[in-house]
Amino acid sequence: MTKHTPGPWAYHFEPTLNRHIVRAGFAGERNICVAYGAGLKSYEAAANLRLIAAAPDLLEAVKMFVECDAFIPRLGKVTQDDSAADEERRATIYAIARAALAKAAGEDV
């Protein structure tokens, strides 16, 4: 997998410059992304950058899900009443998670 700037990442807003920033590190020493709002409403820029700030945590959660599901193919299967649709939904979720990991790694999806 491609190396990225390690987390934690955090969202900040600088009202004096009207810019939204995602910074990395505990002291916020590295800018990951900056948006000045050109063409974006402020609430959209804030929402976009909060999502970017969550990226390392989301990536780790998806990795853990895929690793866990690889060892437990019927993760979440607890009753005999689960339908084929439930199984299909689980397979779809697993496929989406694997595709997200590939996308994060820069692989063709």
C-alpha cells in the first residue's frame, strides 16, 4: 500500500484567512489539504475537509474489517433466518471495502 502522511489528521478553520485546513501530526505541523472556498460554500469546504481529516481512521477501520472478514466469511451471521439477500449484502459490503482499499493504494479499481 502507498505510504501516506501518518495520522492523526485534524480539521481547522482559520476565519481571518477564510480557509479550511487539514493538518497532520499531534502539533499540526504539516498541512495535508487547504481549501479557500473558491467555488465552494463554506459548509461544503468544512464537510469535505472533515472527511479528509477522517481518512487515516477510516482507512484503518476498512483494513481491519477486510482482515477480519477474510477469516470469518459469514461475519455477522447469527441466525438461521438470514436470507440470501443478507448474504448478498455482506458480499457487496466486503467488495466495496476491498475496492476502497485498492483506491487508497492507487490501484486501478
